[in-house]
Amino acid sequence: MKQAAYTVKLSKTLYQNTYRCILSNENEEVIGNLRVVPGLPLDRNEIPENAPTVPPYLLVIVDDADINKDNLIDFEERTSYALLKRFSTEYFVPQHCQFYYPSPAFVFEQPDSTTTPIM
């Protein structure tokens, strides 16, 4: 059975086009804190004629979230759906989310992890 999308609460930050986001599940429990930066393509008149067309997207930095290796895909799917819906307007329709995890705890637990914690 497909899970419902998460609920998103947004606030603008002091940086241009950067948002703080609180993510809640269907029980209204906070499950994540994110930063979202909309990726806005340049106007066609600002780039060479032969430049490729690129779609807008959302850069999602997961500062803290209730995720692990078993629920990561479900987390990204539900979060993407909620964010794409929330950020879409008549003039801006992001096509996908690109997730970044500054320090997912479960990566450090892997025996073959190439990530070295900074002491």
C-alpha cells in the first residue's frame, strides 16, 4: 500500500531562494529538518542559442531526519512528492528533487564505509 505524502511547513531564510522546511508524517510527528534551494534555470536570452534546455529542480539538503538504510527510498519518494507539490506554481514547476545528506548516521555504521568522521 502506498504511503501518503509528508506534510511540509516552510519558512524563508535570510538567503535568496533558500527555505527551511519541517517535515511531518501522517501522525503530525516531526520526522525531518531540511533546507530547500530551488534550482532556477537562466532565461533563454541569457545563454547561448545552442545551450541545452534544463528543467527547474529542488536541491534538498537533509539536515536531520528519521531515516535509515531501510526507509531511505520511501523517505525520498514521499518527501519529493510533498515538496514538488508545495513549490509548484504557475511559473515554476520543478521536475525532480536532488537530495544531499551531510552526515547520515547509518553510513558511518557500515564496515566498508569510506567516510571518515572528522574529530
